[in-house]
Amino acid sequence: MLNFAIETAREAGQILLEKFGRKINISKKGDIDLVTEADLASEKAIIERIRSHYPKHAILAEESGASSIEGDTTWKWIIDPLDGTTNYAHGYPCFCVTLALEHDGEIVVGVTFDPTRNEIFAAEKGSGATLNNKPIRVSETEKLSESLIITGFPYDFKQRENFAKHLTDFLLKSRGVRRDGSAAIDMAYVACGRFDGFWEEGLHAWDVAAGVLLIEEAGGRVSYYDDSKFSIYEPPICADNGLIHAEMLAVLN
């Protein structure tokens, strides 16, 4: 199923790449939350491919919501056809396709494909994580003060009283903080050691499902701010190389 997920992500990524930089239809599904025709075309292609190969599997997709066919719903595909839609709409080349497969409540396959860099991050439960078929590991940075951290701004960050404090504290206590606008890419970069840690609030299952598996299979750690077990269905998230986890949680608490 991993190869199927990789092929599906590549196909959808090609759709995004073909439309990128062209004049496309853009609409709003919130005050600042965008959806483009590329999101919809990518999602349509992914769902059609899943339906043709695994017609009884359930699907949870960002744009069309939850859907399933009677049958083996212990298998669920979780899809974000275009993570980084705002970037995409503005011509900023930081976006991806990300999808994961859940079996009996556990993520067993995760793939994130960045078509602009032709980078495909993939993981299968118990088999490690890869970037373009080469094994990846999280960084070996042991101190938050020497770490490069990544985050995202939730759409309602103005209503989140701790957001500015967390951001300021990480800026003061780390080597630097970045914000790229694609949680799936952020998490993939933690998995391969480009970033040392990641935190964010307000995310959805399709934003993080693949990234959680990538980070864990690459040797990292994922939890809630109180260090309890993380669920992809309930934010917020703290993820890192495992070595700076305690320091990150200290900031977040």
C-alpha cells in the first residue's frame, strides 16, 4: 500500500504543478482560508484512484469531508490534496500533497510529496522513513538553544492567548524559528533533520497524519503539550527529534 500511496501522491502533485503559477479560480471557505481549483482537482484524482483500487476503504479528505462505502471501514485514507493553499495561490513554491492510511485507528502509511522539489517523504509503520527512497533520521541536536524550530500560525491565532507568548519564548530560547505555511512539509523536514522541532495549534487530521508517522519512524517524538499520547484528530501538537522534547514542552507549559 505504500507504493500505491507514493504513486497517488505523485499523480496529484503533478496536477498541482501543472496549474501552479497560472490564473486559477480561488474561493474562500472562511475569512482567510482559501480553496483553489487545484485543491479540488488534486482531491478528485486521489479519491478516484483510491476508489478504483480500494473501493471499500473509508476516506477523510479536506475539501469533501468524510465519506465511505459500506464494507471494511477499519481502513481509512486521510487526505490533504494541497497543503499550503495560501502559498500556492500567491505563487510561493511551498506546498505539497499529503496522505496517510489508518488501520484500526493507527496510522500505518504516510506520504508527503513536494512537487516543486520532487521530494517524496514516505513511511510505513515499523519500516522507517525515507526521502526519495533513502532512509532519513531526525536531527541529533541536543539543546533547544542550538535548535531550528518551525511552526505555523492558526487562522484564529489572534484569539489564542498563549500563541504570542509561545512564539516569543521560542524565538528567545532557540537558534531560530521559521514559518513556511505548510504543516505537512514542516513535519517532513523534522523527520529528515532539517528542523529540530515543530509545534502548532488548530491543525486537522489531514494536516498531520502522514507527518506524525514520518517523525516517529525517523526516530522522533510526538505528543501533546503535557506529554500525553497524541491523536491526529485533536490539536495541538509538539513534535521533535526527541532530544529537545522536554525543553519544548517546558516552553509550551
